[in-house]
Amino acid sequence: MIVADTNVVSYLAIEGARTASVERVRAKDRTWFVPSLFVHEWLNVVTLHVKQNLMDRDVASRTYARGLSMVRIDERRPDPVEIINLHLRSGCTSYDCQFVALAEDLGARLLTIDGEVLKAFPEIAVRPEDF
């Protein structure tokens, strides 16, 4: 079981330089969780790809659905006190802290390439290449 941040899911759903390393993680563990915030972040990722003419609307729609199919969305609302405490401890955004909190709650690793998160939460956060 893994908690994957939005960028990691994008590397899996959208072919790119990091796709191979993320695919290796996926081959080892196919159970990926995300907080409900992911739905909004993921839509923003595919929308930005459309805006930058990297994909058209129809490809973006299919990519969005594909990304959602790769994860299990944890629908619980995050505890605001927990998120604020994680922020105070780390300086990371509340968005990032929601992924950290979910990983902590599930006793899972957080798969990310975010340098601030990796530095602030080395006991939880791991790069795909190091998984």
C-alpha cells in the first residue's frame, strides 16, 4: 500500500521522463491511495496540459479518467488540527500535508518527488527511484 502524490500519478498516466521509475513501483505495489484533494489537483494537471497544447480535450478527459482509475480515493475529511500541526512541523503546504497525513494514518509510504516533503518527512516520504 502506497500513498501517491499527484505528480507521481501524472508520471504514470502521462508518458514522460519519470514514467519508467514510477512503473517499477507500480509493479511492486498496485494499491495506491490518495486524499480526496487529489481529484481537484489531478483535474488541474490535465487542464494545464490542454492549456499548454500538450493534449487536446478528449485526450485530457481520457487521461483524467485513467489517473482516477489508478488510485483509491480516501474520502475522509482531513483533520485540520493534524494538517496545521504537520505544516508547523515542516513548513510544507497544507496540500502536501494532506498526503503526509494520509500516509501516516494508513501506515504507508508517501511516493513523491517533492524535495520539501522528502526533507521534512524522511520516515514517510520516498522517491520512486528509491522505493
